Amino acid sequence: MLYMINPKKRKHLDFDVWLKDALKDPSFKAAYNRQQPEFSLMRARIEKGLTQEELAKKMGTKQSVISRFESGNANPSLAFLKRLAGALGARVEIRFVY
């Protein structure tokens, strides 16, 4: 059976509101921090209005490569990160903080 949802009654949760609440959970926060570089680059892609496929084409790679990177299941090379930054109109900056 198909249920129709009245769009006027549907409420959307803002990602930033959800994230702020989710980060209160220590185990979630630890996992989030481990994935922070991937999340920030994924957010940049979304803010630029690019799909994974569009970004992949700009980089000369496949959509599955972008998906693996964003999910944290990749160990990207510096060359890959430079291509990614270029496609997003950004630059790579590596710092050692101690």
C-alpha cells in the first residue's frame, strides 16, 4: 500500500542541528572525528552542487572512487587529493601540529 505524505506536514531536519546533537554521543564523536577530512570534502562537493559522478568526471576518475573516498574506505594519494582539490576549486594544505 502506498502512503502519501502531505508535503506541508513534512518536517526536515537541518543537518547542522542533527550533527550538533549527534556529536554529544562520545562514540559517534570519535567516529566522526576519524572521518572529518572525508566529511568536509563531501560537504564541499555538495555545496558546489556536484554529484559524485560530476566530480569524478572533473577529476578524470570513476564515481565509485569518489564514493569509496567519501565513505572512508580509501587511502588516497597526495596526487589524488590535489586533483580533488583542483576539481573543487580548493588547495591541499598539510600541517603537522604538535
